[in-house]
Amino acid sequence: MIKLVFFVAALVIIYIAYTGIDVSEEYNAASKVRDVALDEVVDPVTKKILKQVSESELDKIVDSSIKEYQTGDAKQ
């Protein structure tokens, strides 16, 4: 499947290079879509996840779990 993607991408690049088509407008449109997707979707979700992770006190949970299993108090 990846070989097919690379093959199609190579064909597109070769076609553009051979014909000399100006693709700057398409590139700018794709860049705008990418910027909107990152700014309005990925960044807020990532920020929310990182905030929740930082507030979860995971290190204390892991330490207490390790101590519990080391002392033999773990339920089986």
C-alpha cells in the first residue's frame, strides 16, 4: 500500500515537473486547511489532554501501586 502511495506521489511530481503547471494556489489552499486543522482541532485537544495529564498526579498513583504490590497487599 505504501509503495502505491509513493508511486502515485512520484507520478504527480513527474507530471507537474514535465508540464510546468503552477501549483502555488493549490499549495496555499492546502496550507490553509492544514493550519486551520492544527489551530482549531489538534492544538485545543492536545492542550486539554496535557492539562488533564498534568493534574492527574500519575506519579503518586504509580508509587502507591508499586508499594501496594511490593508489600503483598494486592488482591488476586
